[in-house]
Amino acid sequence: MSRGAELLRSRGLRVTRPRLAVLDVLHGGGHLEVEEITRRVRERLDSVSTQAVYDVLGALSRAGLSRRIEPAGRPALYEARVGDNHHHVVCRSCGEIADIDCAVGSAPCLDPGPADGFLVDEAEVTFWGLCPACQARRDADE
């Protein structure tokens, strides 16, 4: 049995070719838009609709096998890194995104103070700046 099939079954999901293909794409790394995921899945399968990919991504996210992030001004992105409360840094110039581990301790951002009775289980922090390549271009232009 493949690792993908084991992951799906462990979360109570049926094993299907589209689910396996999407998992494989996500485990290839990165923060991917649905269009890119669909393109890569179509390289593996004869045909799959964009709606089917959306459906798979929704099921994987609900099952904790993928994570959806939504940086301001960008379409939703999906990644396979889940369960560790990491954050992201986004380049203001080119849009590159990188993961950042939680800054201090195990999850200090999960203590928001008074939360009006909410049970907080995740925090989404996005840092913004310039990636090394854009910094180099900026410095060369100055």
C-alpha cells in the first residue's frame, strides 16, 4: 500500500486516483494555487476537472492532510505541511512564499488573551518583506 493510501485511510477517506495524485503533488513541496495543482495532477491522470481538484483539496484540508493559506491579495494556496502551527513570509515584490517556524516556544501565538470564549486551536501569522533575490535586484538598482 502506498504512503498516500495509508494517509487517506488513516483519516477515514476513500482512496481514489485524484486524491492520491493531489497528495503526491502537495508532497512535492511548495505553496501551490489550485490551477498549478490541477495542471500537475493532469500530468499524472488522463483527465480531472478543476472542480474535482477543489473537492479533493477541501476533503484533504478538513482531514488535516493539507493546509489552505490565504495571503492578502493572493488566491488561496495549499501545502502539505500541517500540524505544526508554522507561519509564512511573503515577498512584497515577487510573491515568493516561505515557511517560518513558530517564533518562540511551542506555540506562543495560540495565547491571544481574552478570546470571548473561543477555544483557539490555530493562529495564522503572515510576515511580509523582500526575498533575497528581490533585495539583490533592489540593491543593484540603487
